[in-house]
Amino acid sequence: MTTTLRVIVDDIVSPAGGGMGRYAEELTRELIRTAPAGCQVSGVVSSSLESDYERVHTLLPGLADLFKSALARRELQFAWQHGVTRLPGSGMVHATSLMAPLSKHDRVNNTGDQTVVTVHDVVAWTHPHTMSPRQASWAKGMARRAFKYADAVVVPTHTVAAQLGEILDFGERIRVIPGAVSSKLSVPIDADDRAAAIGLPARYILSAGTLDPRKGIEPLIRSLASEADAGLPLLIAGPAGYNAPDAAAIAEAAGVDADRVVLLGRLPDADLSVALDRATVFAFPSIAEGFGLPMVEAFHFGTPVVHSDDPAVVEVAAGAGLCVPLDDTEGYPDRLAAAIATIADDDALAQRLSFAGLDRAANFSWRNAAQQVWQLHADL
């Protein structure tokens, strides 16, 4: 008899994509590779274009099946939030986010009927202004459904476990399983050509991730006007998020030359790899995180990192980067500038942080994450 784990992979085909889509793709691929004997993995997506279905099968070789809902993503989100529709049949369901078909089920008498969801952060509660009102409301509503019906909840850090526990007491249902660097991030053979095409300077500060207020982009840009500034250009890679800050306006207000702040937008994996690998310093000034994957990606390339002391970021960095306190908001840009300059001007320190980052990144593995997910379902 074959046991099937149904994974909600809809974030892969979501227009937003980003980190959530990357997480769903990488974890599901490893779940397929590490499936125990007699087990297989199938996917679940909302009603999408045929090209999206083909893309899922291409990205996830070995996927046993792909259930295609009749509802488009927004309608499916609404339906699952209100318990209007369920997946046909029963069995194990693993949601790579809060988007899950949560409803009452009898796991006591049917141990194979189980649903696990993933909560990546508690931003909907702590920083709701960085999300659209609809997104924040949906996240809170789905978390309440998870509290009632989920058999377990996966979080990326102990920090998120503690924060979520103060909002909804999931007790022993919480399991900490961190993510890892994408298997697609590696320096390509045409790195020099790509660096030239992107316009990478010889030395620069790099920051990456979705641009929204909680990512600390504003104080990072303002740090370029500090007396402690290292004089390096700042390159920012990533798509604009909800209520994204106006980088040019921030630079102008701070008296920073507009040419020193370059928005690269969303980069293909090969280009992002080159940008990460060649950066003098990677800056991760985020004000609120659940994990901080861009920082781990920088560690992976041995790039020295400056990061905030947000609790989740500190947990993930584990001393491998230079930590900058967030308190005293007005002084934060100056402290960022001083930390960046310290690395930029000290080759020995930069090398030590490079080695520390490489060691730290090696602690995170999608294979380990997948094996822990399989073990979690086995424990249930």
C-alpha cells in the first residue's frame, strides 16, 4: 500500500512568488527525494494556467500527481479561510504556508488523516502596516483555524515559536524546522559577463529581499549619509513589496547622491549568485523577520554580513555576522554605517566573517528539513 503526502504547492504558481514560492519548491523537491519506502508526494494548486501546471511538474520531478482546484488562488484562499471546501478524500496534508484546507477531522481513530501548516513569521500581528489589510486579516484568520484544526505547526525558528505561542498557545504542536539556501544559487561559469551586464562595481554594499518598511531599507540608505560611511555604493536586489519605500526620495532627503543607491529589482538566480558572491558587505538591517533567508544566502557565498539584532535574525546568524542593535531608532543608520565601514576597512575581519558565514550556512539543509517533515508526519 502506498501512502501519499499531499503538499500545498500553490505558492510556486503565485504571482507574488518570492521567498514563499522558493520555500515551497525547495522543500517539496526534497520531500520527493527523501520519501520513505512506500510513500509518495503529490501536489495541490489553485486553478491556474496550463503553463503553470507544466512548470510545477518541471520543478518537481517525481511528483506523483497534481490536484488542480477548480478555484483560482484568491477564491481558494477565501474558501479555505471559511472552511467552505475541502480536498477530496483523506490522508496526510502538508501546507508550506498557512494556505491549507483546515477543518475538523478524527485523527484519534484515523492517524493517517492529518494536516500540518507552516507559519513563517508573526508579522501580521507585530507589523501589520507592512502588509495589505486583506493579507494581514487572512493570515490572522488562517492562524486561528490552524489553532482549532491543525495537527502540527512548522515554524522556521525558536523565536517564531515563542512569538506565536504568545499569540496562540499551540503547545507541543509546534515544530521548529528551518529552511535553507536554494539549490539554484551557485556562481555560474559566465560570472564576469553577468557582473558586467548587471553593472556591478568593484566594491559595493548589497542588500536583498522584498522591499517593504520592515526590511530596514530606509535606515540603510540613510546610513550612507553618516560620518562613519565607508563610501561604497549600495545595491538593492529584490521586488517591491506592499507599501515599498521610495529609495530615491529617502536618499534625496538624507542628502545622499542618487547614484550611490541602485535598485537592481528581482534578479535571476545566476545573477543574484554573482551579486552575492562579489559583494564587499551584505547588509541585512531588517526590523522584523521570521528567519532571514537572504542573510543565510550571503553566508553561503562567504560574504561578510552586517545584520540587525531582531531576535530571529540573531538566532539564525548565531554570531556569524556583525550585529547592530535596533534600539535608538535615530542612531540606527549611524551604527549600520560604522559596522559596514569596519568590515570594508578590515580585511582580516572580513575574512573571519567569511569563514564564519560559510560554517553557519552549512548548518541549514533542505534535505534535513524534508527528513524532519517526514518524521513529523510519522510522529503524528
